[in-house]
Amino acid sequence: MAATARNNRNKRTQGKSVSEALGLVLPSTVVEWFFRECLTHTLGELAGKPFELSHWQISDIIKPLFDTLNHDGTRQYRVCYVEIPRKNGKTNLAAGIALYCLLADQEPGAYVVSAAADRDQAKLCFDLAAQMVQRSPTLSQLCVVHKNEIRTHKGGIYKALSSESATKHGLNCHSIIFDELHAQPNRELWDTLRTSVGARRQPLTFAITTAGHDRDSICWEVHEYAIGVRDGTIIDPTFLPVIYAAGPEDDWKDEQIWRKANPNFGISIKPAYFEEAVRRARVSPGEEMTFRQLHLCQWTESSTRFMSLEKWDECAGPMPDLNGKVCYAGLDLSSTTDLSALVLAFPIGEEIWLLPFAWAPTGAIKERERRNRTRFDIWAKQGHIIQTDGEVIDYDRIRVKIKELATRFRIKEIAVDRWNSTHLVNQLVEHDGMAVVGFGQGFATMSPATKDFEALALQRKLRHDGQPALKWCIGNMVVESDAAGNLKPSKRKSSEKIDMAIAAIMAVARARAGQIEKAGSVYESRGCRVL
């Protein structure tokens, strides 16, 4: 895949634009003037400085988009799809284009919208535009900024939309800014807004996104369409594809590939950040997937193996004396007919030691032996798995074990899936006086816990004694990612059981929270100082 659309522009543009042929002022010149004279940057090192478009923004997006005209003087391109890695200024550019379409596109009653998978994401572009207006003496005289919309004195409106497509029918959009298309859960909002422009003279849909991983998504559909238009296999004179990405065979560790996929490399993107990100990605499959998707715009798989077992083995060592020590537990009661797990996490100095336990019913152990799958019977004989009688796990055995462990160790709390309120959990709370906390299994909770678990292992601060069943679960574990690069364990996509790994992640997360709580605020220990 080409790093930019520059080499393909001649394939897309049929001859010179009308304005250029007639020797008139090019529309792109007006757009450049609008950005430079009316807009300023609002964030970072350039905050307060005029918005000077970069050379690549002008040559690959602004000029082809605004200078390629039909014979009646209207724009030829009605959709511009920009696929580009993070931190290349795509949202700033989109905010500027939204304001241009609202104020300078010669469209009476222009109705401009920012859309995304949720209102918060759509508001990112809108809020940047609002700040640009407020900082511009010229633009602030032409329109008024409200909390959720910008209104011009001539009837134009710019607003950020929520994601519910059912409420968007009846809109009459002149310009649509579609942010992070890869995060759209379905095609409904895209289709609803794209069909809202039919009454406009020269509507524009400006879609910006990083790569994703879902091959069934609307973004993948548009991505593939864009590739076809770019390469000439699809003829659509109204669609402008602009794609910056590493090729499928490119070495993601090569700085030349970083530069190829990131036109703002060395400007808004600091090389030191990439060097550190690649260092982490070399030892973490999850970090590699995130880096390639978000920073090189490569469409990755939705899941990847969690951790190298070599790195896990490097954390092994003789177990210290843990009797009487404070610990935090993670309990995964995934199934009554298969493996259940409890892992205790002991924070000792800068390290966290793991003590795992697992249970499996006799029926499941015999079935695995019959099918010659991973032999739980061997681990049961060695004491690494506790065998319970019958076809289903006897949860009373687990309860008895937890009560026994509570006499040996100071179990501060037990983390469980908040939706898994079994009879056992109720007994631990109501009859045994255990502190049980809910631990969600979605991205919001599991992503920081999973990443922190991995980081501790890579730093060899996560310690264990090499227990084989826990190692097996760690080796089985596959993580899946969402549109924002968050990670969580996936039981559905993992090749085998991962219950002990999930219990360990929950236990470590609670142990880390306990460490932070114990450390407290520096002001509590030394008070405030007056300078």
C-alpha cells in the first residue's frame, strides 16, 4: 500500500481543474488563506500560532479536493476518505475544513455536522473548531459559539451529533466530518448521513480514521473501496482516497517505514516516542498490534497472543515465605463443568508474588484424558489442580479452601466478575465475612489491568514459582482490542482455558490499587509547604 496518495493523483484527476484552465484564483488558495489568516492552533507547542497547512496537507488533500471542479464550477469530489495514523493532525485539519464549509463555501444555510461512534468523539473536532472561532477576531464576528453548536449570522449551523442514527433522518447536511470511522459499530449512521446531502449543490463528506481490525465493518468496506478507486479498479470520479500506511510486508521496526506512514513524523510526532513504543512492542504482542494499527495504519487482526512464555519464565523463582502476608485475590468461576481459578497476589516491596489454585471436576478431567487434550489428571496428581468429585465443580470445596487460606494469609479482598454473583460469592460475603469486590470484564476495566500485568512481567516485578497450570493459561491467552487500542483477554478467541490468567490479572490489579491506597498522598505524610 502506498505511503501517500501523491503518486496516484494523476489517476484520479481527469485533466486540469476548471479554475486552473481559466487562469482563475484556485479554490485551494482561498482555503490556504482561510487557514492561515483566520485559524490558529489551539493545543501543544503551536497553540496560538497561525494554522499553516503542511506541504503534504496541501498537495495530497486540499489541492485535489478543492481544485478539481466540474464544468459548472462545483467540486468534483463529494467524499474524501483520509486514512492516516494517530498524531498527524487529522482532527485539527478536519476542524478547519468544517469551519471553511460553514463560513466560506458559498453555501446558503450551510449545515455542517461532526459525527463519530459517540458524542464525546464527535465533540473533539467540534471543540477544536469552537476554540478556533473564539480565538479569531474575524470569525467571532461572523458566528456565535454555543455549548453544542456554532451558529452563523447568516443561518449556518455546525454541531456535533450523537451516534443514534434513528434521530438523524430529515437532516439536510452540506458537510459531514466523520471522525474515526473504524470505531463505528455498524453502517447505520454512515448511511443515514450520507443520504442527507442530496439537496445540496456541492456537499462534502470528509471521513478521517486510523486503521481498524474488523473486516465486517463499514470502515473496512470504505477502506477497500478507497483502495479500488486509488488503484483504478473502481471508477468513481466523486471519491478522493488519501491513504498513509505501511505496506503489509513492511518492517514495522524500521524508521523509514515510520516516516513513510506518518507525514508529520518529526513535526507533531517525536521520534523518541516511536523508539520507546517500538521497544515495548518488540517484547509484547499486544503492544505490537496496537503500534501497527494506530501508528502505522496497518489493518491488524482483532486478537493476538498475550505474552511470550520466555518472558513469563524469566519471572520464575523460589517462593518466599508468605505466611501472614497481606494479599489480594482474583476468583474466576467461569463454569461448573470445567476449570475454576483463584490466584492470590502478594505485594512485597516492588514485586508482586502470585500463588495460584485451580479446581476441575472429575468428569472434565476424565474427558480431557480420553480426548488426549492437556492432561489435567497429571496436574491433579501433582497438586497443581484440585479435583472435585462428580461432573460439576463442588463450589463448597472452593469455599472451604478460601476459608483455610484466610487463616494463613491476610486476604484483604477477593475480586470477582461483577456479573457472576453465584451462591458461592454470596456465602463468602454473608457467612464468611469476606470483602468481595466486583471486577468488570469489559475493556474499561480489563485494559489497564491487562497492560499493567504485562508491564510488571516484562520488568520482572511480577513473580511466581513456575506453576505449570498458570503458565499454560498464560500461554493460551489471546487478547482482543477495540477501536481505541484497549486490550482485554478473550476466552472466546483463546485456543484453550485462560481462567487462571484472568484470576491473576484481577488479583494483581487489586494489589496495585492497594499499594496506591497504602502510599496515600504525599501531603498526608508531610503536609503542605508554602513557597
